[in-house]
Amino acid sequence: MLRQEGRNLVEVLGRFHMDEILQPEELPKKYAGFSTNFRREAGKHGKQTRGIWRIHQFEKVEQYIYCEPENSWDFHEELIENSEEVMKELGLPYRVVNVCTGDMNDNAAKKYDVEVWRPPLGEYGEVVSCSNCTDFQARKVGVRIRRSDENETAHTLNATACATERVMTAIVENNQTEEGIKIPEPLQEYMGGREIIEIEK
């Protein structure tokens, strides 16, 4: 059963240290993982979600951090910077949105979205969510930090590094020329050195 759309990997990483008491000196614990994710509905939410932008099965790379409470806000900024770096390296125009509380779920105390520009639609589309969950997730699964007086609940954070289908869509939409689709420089070595995908005539 799908509990929350696209959160399969977050659910797994959030249980790596279930019922553990972590030592302060071993923190932060930083993880990254790649997985296939699923959502209940696909392509039923207007023009922005046509094609592979919103599909039932999709892949993504997720970042996850366990840390001490006093450091979680700094790590939240670090995670969003990591996600921004991917967009910069790929040459994609983007913006960072500080999500209002009315659009957030119960898990997050603060959430950023990274949105890329979609020229065919003349609007931005979300490719990254970056959340500081403070002690919400860790409290549910019993992840604590050892203290001299009383053990303290850890803080956890998660962020998408790359939602592959959406990033591929953004690359195609932002790199079209009369000759074909320009391949971003960091990806050219994985495309046999090609710089452009020519239009078949």
C-alpha cells in the first residue's frame, strides 16, 4: 500500500537507526540513495503534468541526514545547496521556494522546493523538495542521541537530489535548438562525447 506518494526511499532511510541511541561524536550521519517510487495517480492534474512529468512509477536520488537538534537548520541549508548545485551543473534555470505552512505536510518544520523553468508552459515546475523534519520522524521511530542526563530525540532532514524523469524533461525543454537537443556538458561523457541529439529527418 502506498502511504505517501514518492516517499518510499525516505521511509526506508528514516528507519536505518530505528530504536537506536546514537553517540554525539558519530553525528551527523549522511545518507544518499536511489530508488523507484510510486504515486497513486498519474497525469491527471492539468497541462503541467502531461508526458513523463507526473507518472505512476518514477526514480529519484534522495539525501537524508540524522543530526543533533542544534545543527539541523544549518544542514537544511546544506541540503538545498546540494540540490541547487545539480541544477547549476546542468545549466537549468531554477528558483527556490520557501513553502508556506498551508502547503506542507505534518512531517516538516520548514520546507524548500526547487522549481525549474518550463519554456513550453511559461511557468516553473517542482523538481526538488527539501525538508527539515526536526524531531518529528525520529520521535516516531525512536532515534535518540545519548546525553549525560537524559537522552534527546535526534533531528532528521531529507531532500531530493534528482528526480530523474522531471530533470530529463527540463533538460529537453530548456535545450532545444534548430539542430536538436543540446546535451549539458556534465552529461556528455555519458553520451559518448556527443554534444547534441540531432533531430531525425
